[in-house]
Amino acid sequence: MERSFEVHLDMLQTSVRQLNMLSASIFVKNTKACVANALAQVEVTGRADQLAYEVVSMAPRIAEICASLPAKDANGEKQEMLDHISQLRAELHQCEPSQTARALGLE
């Protein structure tokens, strides 16, 4: 069953894959927004909070690296961030829906 936070993490993964077409500042803002929106859909655990922090913290570094490398040479860095997003997704599946998600009928 798809959870309400999935769409936000899907958008973030798309942004990572298309990073070479985005400015660094837009990518960082988008990362923060997608993670915050995903977290708003669940009752966040300590582990989920830690993983979310890691994903958001990676964004400026990954954006800087991707800006300085040709697109094909930045795939390793992009994959590292995609792996962290996958870990966050798995952890969020273990979390209960938030009161907000329930009130909006999303979960």
C-alpha cells in the first residue's frame, strides 16, 4: 500500500536524478521541502529523524559536486544520496501515520 509520504520522496529522487539541470540553491530548497513534507505525514521516530537529517545535510555537498563534474561522472554521488533516500523511505514505512495525515484522510 502506498503511503502519503511516498510522493514527496519520489519527487526528491527525481530531483537527484536531474540534479545537473537544477541550480544548487533550488536543489537544496527542494530537498528540505520534500523531506519536511514526508516527515509531516508520519509520527517521526529518532531513526527517521536522523536519516532525514542526513539526507538534507547531503544536499549542498552533492549539488556542489554535481555542479563541478560532467553529468556522467556524478552518478556515484547521486547514487549515494538515492541510497540514503531509500533508507529514509524504509524507516518511514515503520512509522505510524501522523494526526495530520489521518485528519486529511491521506492514511
